[in-house]
Amino acid sequence: MADRSIPWFMGAAIVLTLLGLYCSFFTTPDVLQDQKEYYRIIFIHVPAAWMSMWLYVIMAGWAAIGLVFNTRLSFMMATAVAPTGAIFTFLALWTGSFWGRTSWGTWWDWDPRLTFELILLFLFIGYMALHAAIDDPRRADRASALLALVGVFCIPIIYYSVQCPDPNSLNCRALHQTSSLRSIESSILISMMIMALAYWMYSFAAVLMRVRSIILEREKGNEWVSELLGRMK
Amino acid sequence: MWAVLQCMLTRDLILAIRRMSDVLTTLFFFVIVVSLFPLGIGADMDTLRAIAPGVVWVAALLASMLALGRLFNEDFADGTLEQWILTPQPLALLVLSKIVAHWLVTGVPLVLIAPLLGLQYDLPANALWILVLSLLVGTPVLSLIGAIGAALTLGLRGGGVLISLLVLPLYVPVLIFGAGVVDAGISGLDTQAHFWLMSAFLVLALVFSPLATAAALRISIE
């Protein structure tokens, strides 16, 4: 089933990305306060950040299912999600630093959201490193799954770190302020949603492709794999 | 059950005392790292005073992390760890007593020597006191969180580097508030909130870390 759906997902991803980028350049206003054209990075940055958090939660979810039900496929799904999650986290951090440079004059700022997004990147990389360091696949799966679950505390911190009870107090001066999704113009919101959908389609496609190779690699001792490969010749 | 915990604690402490060098290496690593920074950055007292909390805390983090290797590895090597998993006592409690012993041997010396290092950086007296308190509350959390990493990487080739990759991101909140409380103390701001938050970390870690470590040990031993 994955075979048949991957081209659809990839196709949807490409179409939506093109649509999203078109929208972000042509149908949205030219300036946003004093950020001029640079604010358009938001169309890549914000959906990528959303994806990074969601993919971590999904990875931890598969890890939890795998630990509870002891199913190999759940662990394989979790392992397949990790690199995509890492890519989106890196993308969010990188585009974010460009946005920060052009709009606020700084490549980096140690505000809570940014810092914990960086920690999220380290968590993804740690997951992949731990998985790669253990030879026995069963132990590798379970160990990295535990690590993924331990790191889940990061996500609420990223999400809630911008909700300050008192925006004027000294502790709450940060680069990221409370979510303003409700008050943006609809054209900007729609473009962001299209890009987010594009990223979701890409994630499905990438994860499915990856898990397909993981399954083939892990199960290569089994008959059905040799039959499949035989049929494909 | 208390007898079992006490027995384990005594055993670990006696083993640690017999191999004092392990303990002292961690301590001296801490002292050396803290002493390296003024040599590298220059001895301007104002700069040093400003960076002191961060430097001492990062050195404490690194020293804690290096000491994690001796938490489970020796017992894993001679098979005692497997026996613990097989006992009817809850593994989480056994792990907790091991972590307490580990902290007493590696964390407490750091706390005790911190005032001297603070003097090297020309910290005022009240800041020294806050530094000691912050380390006192923070180092157990470091041991607790580090134990999870140590259990996950039991017996692996990657060794110390892998454990640092796993454990340092989890240490970051403790570092932020630990160094932050000393900074606040130097500037004269209120430090209570930071201490409450760090105590919250300690309580959370005390509850969840032994469970996670026990699960990780079970995964690693199979």
C-alpha cells in the first residue's frame, strides 16, 4: 500500500509546496510593519517549526506503542520519523536565524523557544546516534524509544514558553511572543496552512519511503523479501 | 526493604572509598576546568565575576557526566547488575540507592569545593553561598538524569561521547536555572523563584528518573 501511496503523497507535496510558495509571494501583502519583504520567511519557518514538534510527538507516540505492545513495526516507524523530524527542526532553526538577522538584527538569541528547539534537534540526533550505536536491533529500538519518551518534556516547554502571565515583567522579554495566529491576515494564514499541508505530505512520503527500506533491511532473512525481490527482477 | 536499600548504599560507599582515585579524579577535573577559563579568557576580574556562575555550572555538568561511567559499568561487567534485576525488590528503589551513593561520592565534593572556586572568580560572599546551594540542589538532579543516560548506553562502544550527546540536552534546564540563580544573587534580584523551580526539578527527577533508569537497565541487560 505504501508503494502506491508514496507517489501520491510526493506529488501532493510538490504541488502544495509550489502552491504555497506562489501564494506566499504573490497573494500576500508586500510589507508587514517594518519587516518589508523579509517576513516571507515566516511561510517556511513557522510550518517547519510546527512539523518539528509534531514529528517529535509522533515519534514518541510510535515509541510508546512499541514499548507497550512490543511490535517491531512501531519501532521501525519511530526510527523512520526521526531523520525527517531532524531535518524540519534544522530548517526551522536555520530559517529562523535568517529571519532574526533581517528583522531584529541578530542571528541567534537565547530565548526559551529557540533554546529548546535547539535541544529538540539534539534529542533527534541523540535518538539516531543511540540507535546507530547499538548493534542488536531489538535493544537499539527499545533504548532509543525510551530516550524519545524521556525527551517529550521538551515539546510543552517550546509550546508554552511564549505564554507569559505578565508580558511586561522582566522575565518575559523574549524574541518569540505569544501566538498571534488569531490576528494575522487571512491570506498570510492561508499560505502558511498550505505550506504546513505541503510539509505534512512530504513527511508522509519521506517516512513511508524510509520505513519501506528499513523493513526490507531488517527482514532480509525472511522468505517474503526474497520472493518480492525475485518478482521484481 | 529499608534494610536492602541501606545495604546497597553501604556497599557502594565502601566500594567507592576503596577506589578513592575515581572520586578524586572527578573532583580534580572540576577544579581544572574551572581554572582553565581565566587562563584562556584573561584575568580581568569583572569579566570573571560575570562568567563565574556559568563556568562553574558547566564544569559541574561535565564532571558529573564523566563520573556517570562508573555508575553501572563495573557492576554490569561482573554480573551483579543482572542479579539486581532478578531480585524481588523493586528495581527502581535499588537504582535510587545507587544514584544516592553516586551523588554522595561525586556530587557532594563538587558542592564542597565550589566556594573556593568562586573565590578564584572574585564572587561576593552572598553569591558564594547561593552557588553552593544551587549546586546542592542541582547536582542530585544531574546524577538522576545522568543515570538514565548511563543505563541506556551500558556497555556500548561509543562510551563517554555517546552518553554526553544523550544526557547534555536533558541537563540544559538545570544548567539554565542553576547558573541563573547565582546570576540573580549577584545582581541582587530575588532568588526564591529559581530555587523553588530547581527543587521542583529535583522532586520530579527523584520520582521519575529511577523508573526510567530501571526500564533502561532492563532494556540494556537483555
